[in-house]
Amino acid sequence: MATLAFENQNTVLTRSRVDWGAIWAGVFTFIGIWSVFGMLGAAIFASSANPNAARPISGMGWGMSIWAIMLTIIAMWFAGMETGRLAAGSNRHDSVLHGMTMFGLSMAAALIIVVLGGLGFSGNAESAVHSPYFLDVLSGLGWAGFLSLFLGWLAAMGGASVGARPKVVVEKNVQPMRNAA
């Protein structure tokens, strides 16, 4: 009769590669940071506007743009880091993919928030579209938005990569096998 010999081997537990809980936690982290400090920036820059001037927000575009870019980078970095930590991927690549997915969902949520917020301010949008001043402001916001999104995307992936911690499986009560007699 043949005898079977078993060796003590480490067991690796596998699971689905996508951790949606970690991704959603990152999205809510981003929305929380971005909303709170976005309102702070809006309050600061709106306080410095001159409502009696022909161009009430003249010169504030650069400040608002820099604020938006830095805010998006910082919020995405922390959200990506949280996503990477909570995802506990087996390697950095998995964490970066989680960070990219979190970025996409965050941008969809931010777009919805901005569009819904913009609907409240669109009183006379028909005449504003043909205003050179409005087009100048819109152009600046477009470039600032692009830089915010691009650098935020990189920050989300970087934060997720830094937050990546491989999941360690600890086996308890494992007894070494004795050799057969």
C-alpha cells in the first residue's frame, strides 16, 4: 500500500480582485474633503469680489484655479491612499487599479454635484453665452478643470500605490506534520 506524504505549505487565500467597499470609501473621502474645502475657497474668493465693478470677479480666476487644482490633488491623494489601504491588494498594481476606479467614480459624482449646483445659478444663460467676459471666465475654468482632473488622476493612483499594503494571512493552530513511521 502506498503512503502519502504531506508537506507543510503556506495557504494563500484568494478573493475577488475588486474591493468595491474600498472604492466607495475613497469616493466618499474625496467628496468630503473636496466639498468642505471647496466651500472654504468659494467663501474666501466670493468675499473678495467687487459686486459694483463691471467685471466682479476680475483677477480672481487665477486664485480660484490654483485653489481648485491644489484641492483636487490633495483630496485625490488622501482618497487614493484610503482606497489602497482598504483594498489590501496583493500588489501595488491592484491598488493603483482601485485608485483609478475610485477616481472615475469620484469624477462622476463631482460632475453631478457641479451640474446640479450650476442649474441654480443659470438664471440668464442665453445672453451670458455670447458675452466675451463669460467666455473668458469659462476658458480659464476649462484649463483649471483639465489640470485639476489630470493631476488629481495622478494623485489618486499615487495615493493608492502608497496606501497599498499586501494582505497577510496568518494561520493559527497549524501543527507541523510528523514523518510517517
